[in-house]
Amino acid sequence: MKIKIFQSTYDQVMALKQDKPFRPVRPNMFFRTLKYLISQFMVVPSHFKYESYNMDKLDPKEPCLILMNHSSFIDLALAEHIFYPRPINIICTSDAFVGKHWLMRQIGCVPTHKFVTSSRLIHQIRDLFNKHKSSVLIYPEAGYTFDGTCTTLPESLGAMIKLLRRPVVIVTTHGAFARDPLYNNIQVRKVDVCAEVTYALTPEDIKAMSTDEVNAVIKKHFSFDNFRWQQENKIRIDEPFRADYLNRVLYKCPNCGHEGAMEGKGTDLSCGHCGKQWTLDEYGYLRAKDGVHIFDHVPDWYAWEREMVRRDILEGKYGMDLNVDICAMVNNKKLYRIGTGRLVHNREGFELTGCDGKLHYSQKPMASYSLNADFNWYEIGDVICIGDDKILYYCFPNNAGDFVAKARLATEEMYKIAKAESRR
């Protein structure tokens, strides 16, 4: 997918009106069928199959909350295939509405800002359940997984489920990440996709459980590892580009500790600083060419990077200072390029300045438990997005190397540290 960007000035964008709240529309049978038919162009080549568990307990006309893991662009097509003809509204990122508001609304999409608290969204979901008798699909991870394991889930998820008190269905996919991982620049591999569809929580279960108990059920279903799944099921991926851009995820060399010198190309990953080389083999293992693997599992390497980021934060060593091109979104009509600036990230949070001195936005660590950051966003480039319920700033660093994964890890760890400190 692509998105149109329009040139504007900071003052002109600040003068724009925000979108007025609108009531979501339950998709009619025409649009539900249209979505289903279009989804087949992605579903059929993936040889998609799924197993259902306890779904006979859910009445076909009973609205439910659907939670699905977020592995690749095919996820939405899989959901349409599984649940058709059930009416479903989809909670999606607000930038998906840019230039196509009417269509997105008709097919049942409800826009929200990623990782920004919104009480309005809860009211919209309740209206869909109570007034429109429609089910609601949410990707609770919000962002795509980088390393094939679950992205951080919001602690508020259990509280929301308790408040809504509707049946919860959980969809866990396998193979979607292996088929098209975000880091690999939309290079699709020949991997079959499957899923488990589970009626996980009844309204009675939800009423009887505490918020922590509800969160524990959700977390159990979201405890997946796509690389481990590939290895255990002996899924062979022999495409010659499988390690392309893997440095976006594995940006720090565990051999020399250097950052910014990793390169993923073809089937190999190498450090330009110390010369250490690995091959991502056909079954998802990392094999060091000198026989000393250090990490042979991508998620283990990524978890180590998280530990290193946390250590640097606690020791006062973490910092990121980037020259960026800045785009802004005030409403879902257009995305505007408003100038250049400087994005700083440290223990105090984010600070964005620019647009000839007119822009100054700061975001504290407690503002969000994670970060809206993407690789190759709409085929424009790697991006960090910060903002609030009024405006979003999309920051595209200039020749900054691999910054996205580290910024997301740092945001999550700073939030945990700040929250622990506030409790004390």
C-alpha cells in the first residue's frame, strides 16, 4: 500500500480542523462480500487453513470481541476469510483513512491513533456491540511484530474486556510472519499459513475473573514465537533474500557490541565493524560462519538488545539524536510534509523541534507503553511516529541507520522504569 503526501507549512497544518467524531457504520452484506472476495487474492496463494476451538458455543448472530496477533499485511484478509459473513468492524490505524475515508468507513473500519489513549474508542466499540450488533476485530499488539514474537500488550486490555463484557475470540496465526516479515521489504516467501480460532472467554468467565486473570488468559494465547514455530515444524524457506534487511531488527553486534554496522543481505547477516558473519539458514536458525554462533535464534538476539537498551537507560548512557523529515496528520483527509527538524530521545522522553523554530513537541516516557514505529512505512521509509489525540508527527530520519527497533525497545523500557519509579 502507498499513501499520498502533500506539501504544506507548519502554520497551515496547525490551522486545520480535526475530524469530528463519527458513529461507525456496520458493514452491509455488499461490502462484507466485497471484502471477502478481495481477501481471496491473498488467502488462496497462502493455502490458508484454520482450526476452530469451542466456536460452537458462539451464536452466529452474537457480537464478539476478536483479538488477533499482528504478523503481516495478510492478517486482515485472513480475518475476513475466517469470519465471513459475520458483520465485523475493524479497529485500525488512522493513517489508513487518508484519502479514502468514505470507503474505509463503509467496510467497517474505525480509526484510532496507535498507542494514544482514547476514551472515545471505547464508546464506539460499545455502540457497535449494543446498537449495531456487530463484532469488533482488534489487533491488541497495534504494531507488527519485529522479531516474530508478541509485541508488548497494553495492561489496559483486561480492563477493557471487563468493561465490555462480551465473548472474546482469539485468532493466532502461524506462517504469516514467515511468509512476509516486516523487516524483509515486502518480499513474499512461499510459506503456507494456518491459524487457531478459539472462543477463549465467555461473558460469565469475564464477570468472574479479575483484570489480571483476564490479562493472563490473553497473554497465554499471545505467547508465540514464529521462528520457533518454523524450526519445530521444519518449514523450509529457501528464498535467497530471506536475510535482506534483517539488520533492522538485529542492529547491534553481539560479538563486538557495535551498533549501526550490521548488514542483512541475501541469506547473510554481517557486522561491518568486526567482520563477524552469520547465515540465516532455511529453517530460521542463525549460523555463524566461524562456528561460534553467540545467538542462533533471532528472538534471543532481539531480547539481548532489549537488555542492553535497558542497561544503557539505567546507566544514563542511552540517547538518540536524529535529523528528520517531518510529516504531520491532523485529520484523516491528508498527510502533510511540513519541513525538517531534530528528533531527540533520551531518559526524559521524546523532543521534536524544527520547521524553522515553530515546532516544539515533547512526549514523556509515561505517555505510552510502546512506540508507533515501522519499517518501510507505506514504502516511504523507516519511521518513528509520536503525537497525541490532536496531531501525529511522522519522523523520517536522514541516513540514520537502524533506529526503529532500538527506539521501540527504549520507549517500552523507559515506560516500565518510569512506572516502577512512580509506584515507589
